[in-house]
Amino acid sequence: MKIPYYPGCTLKTNARNFDVSTVASAKALGIELVELPRWNCCGTVHALAKDDVMHYLAPIRNLIRVEQMKEEGLTDMKKVVTQCAMCYNTLKRANAAANEDQEKMEKIRNNMEKEPEYSGRVEVVHFLEILEKGGWEELARVVKKPLADLRVVPYYGCLLLRPREFSIDDPDNPRVLKDLLEALGAEVVDIPFKAKCCGAYHTVHLKEVTAELSHRVLAQAAEAGADMLVTACPLCEFNLARRQGEMRKMHPSFESIPVVYYSQLMALAFGLDEEATAFQENDPDPMPVLVERGLI
């Protein structure tokens, strides 16, 4: 199966571990993620103003690349998969907005006169949706090293579940990460704040607010006895993991807890090598816990 793959900016820079483990895990499942040629930043934030056309150009241009891949025989489907929750949310909503408003679509086309005309028929999906559709039993058959005795908290954040019409799961009680992690053999621990905002873009100008919000999530995970927290969002990973030093200043008794991408645990459970799991790029370091559990 060849699927057009949009990695986005962060997965090629600060979240390389997410990208590397994703491509490697997909390959183990018989899925070839074919990276879009000449892709550009998705724009990061969905435009909220109805007359804001400029913020649609970046995401729609990427969807044009998907159609070009189909025409050039690089893939046999008009579907694009992404991992970054921000990219998913931006691409999905821009695609829907352009298709729902033909006047807006025409303005987008006029502002990209050097690009082929976009048909509006590309489907934007998250990698978790691909995995769920493939079936958890099928995924479990690829597991060579079950994550036995590893207690994990699945954390969804905002952008995979909101707005509700673009959610990849039940916004009130999501379980796709839970089902995945259980298929990998892990012990899943549920917390009330699994879909609570980590502070999001406040991390730029209100670091203390973000640190406090993220601390509340991690405090619940620690209270539940979790070994680590698992996410699918680079921004959540940054706020929950990289802000732990600031959390400790605000809450001296706080003890660090590793935050990893679900694709890294997939690579580990599939028996892939150290390069594929890419745990060396995580901070806090999850290796001590994984060694203690006999998984590495």
C-alpha cells in the first residue's frame, strides 16, 4: 500500500523521532508512506476569519501536490496521511472550507495562478485512522516484543478531537490510542485530562501558564502510576516534556515522567532497531523505564 505522506515542518526538525518511527513502523505493517514532493508548511493555524483566503493557500497547495502524485503515477490514491495533529487539523479544515464555499475556492485558485487547479477531492486522514481501519488484530500480529508491564497514559490533546466535525474519534471519550497501545501489549491507564489542552500556543508568550496546564496533566498520569505519557502531537510533546524544568520550579516535588510518540512504541513493539525507535531524541529520557521493564 502506497499512501501520500505529508510530514510537515516539525517532524523534519524538532520531532524527527516522530517522523523516523512513523515511516519505519508503517513499513513493518506493509505500508509505504510516499512523501509529497515540494511540500510546504501547512500554515500551522487554521484561518478563523471567513474572508481570510491567504491562510488557505499553503494547505491547499499541499493538496495539489497529492493530485500531482496521482497523475504522475507515484501513488494510486487521492488521499494524504499526516501524523502531526496541527497539520492534520489545518489541512482537514482548509480542505473542507474550500469545498463548502465555491467563491472561496475560486479566490484560492486565482491566487495560485501558477498552480494546477485543485479539484477538492483529496481526502485528508490521520495515520491513526489508517491503523484503526487496518484492524488492531492485524497490527497485533506484527508485534514481536509486547510492551508487557509498561503502564502508559494516552494523551490526545485538542487538535485530533476538536472541532467535533473533524475529530478522528469520539471527542468526549476517545479510545483510538488506547486500542492501539493495548494491541501493542501495554497496560493503558486512563486519566480525566486525556483530552485537556496542554496550553498550546500560549507556550510562546505565557510559558508559566503552559507549564501549569501541562503539569496538571502529568500530575494525573503520575498519580495513576503511569510509566510514561503517549501523544500524537509535537506541540503537546514540547509543552508536556520540554517544559518539565519549569514545572519543577513551580512544583518542587514534581518528578519527571517521559513523554513519547505512539509511533515510537510501535517501533519498539515491532522489534525494530534503535534508529527506528529514536528514543535518544526524547527528553526526559524514557530509556531507564524501558530498561527497567525489560523492553530494551
